[in-house]
Amino acid sequence: MADLNLTSEKLLGGNRSQLELVRFRKLIAPADLDHEGDETAAECLIMSLASRSVINTKGLHVSVTGESGKGKSHTLTTMLKLVSERFRISGAMSNKALFYMEGLQPGKAIILDDTSLSEDVSGILKGVTTSFRKPFLYRTVNKDRKGQVCTIPERCIWWIAKVEGSGDDQVFNRMLTCWIDDSPEQDNRVLSRILD
């Protein structure tokens, strides 16, 4: 698992022009209105959205990790506002729900917030992250005992909020892991913002 302490400069290759960095910061600026700190997580989520359009990518799937109550869910909720409703799915869902959703489009951002990943969901995540550029197939039988092929479309990205240390390592090794700032200084900045 890569320890990524990234800045927008590193994410953009380290040698980009000042203008490109300003443009990148403008993408994140709306999130700054609603959320204090955690710029690295915001930058990784923005890059994840962009990865849907890169032709030869395996996608950039993001795990936002940290202690309970430190802002994982708030970070995801804030960044989710930047994604058109037609390109996002969030909330609780059953293990195979994505296979049966009508009209599921390629390029969706699928958000799992503080959920324990079942063995089924972990298996699905391994499959969809491996086959990012093509639909992921699931074969089952319908109520009439006839074979049926269900799919999760290509180029869907996954954002997962999880408490540090929980989950399947094989799943999270396929994801970019960002840690929420749990420093006392961050707590003070958040408290100050709330009190203002």
C-alpha cells in the first residue's frame, strides 16, 4: 500500500505551470467552503474523477481512512457535491445491488461510507478495479431459473470511507489511501470554524 503524502504539484507531475496549479486549486475551492482542511484527500478525489477519462488507466479508486469522528464522511459528502447526480451513487446497498440497477452508466462515482465490506462486496471491488476499462460481468439465475448476465459498467470509480485498520487488504491495496488529518491542530481549526 503506497503512503501518499501528496500535494497538487506532485499529483500533476511536479513540473506543471503555475497556471495549471491555479486551475487545479479552482476545482477544489468549492470544497473549501464547506470543509476545513484535508486538502490531500480532496486532491486525490478530484484526480479520481479525472481518471475516468484517461484511456489507458485502471482508474484511481480512493480510500479515505482515519479515526471515527475525524471527517471522513464529511470529506466525501463535500467532494460529492462536485459530481453531477447522474454520475454518483451513495448510500447503503445490498451486496449485488449494482448488478441489478437499471440505467447504471459508465463512469459513476460509487461511494461507500463507513460500511463494513462483506466478502461479496470485497470480491466485486477486486473484480471491478481489475476490469476498469470494460464491464464487469456477474452470472446468476433469475426467478425462473434461467441464466442471466448482469453487469457493472466500465470506468466506475469507488470512494470508500473506512476506519483505519478495517477491511480486506487485497481490496485496499488496489486503492489510493488518504488519511484524514487527525492532529490537534486540525481539531482546533475545525472547532474555530464551527464557532465562527
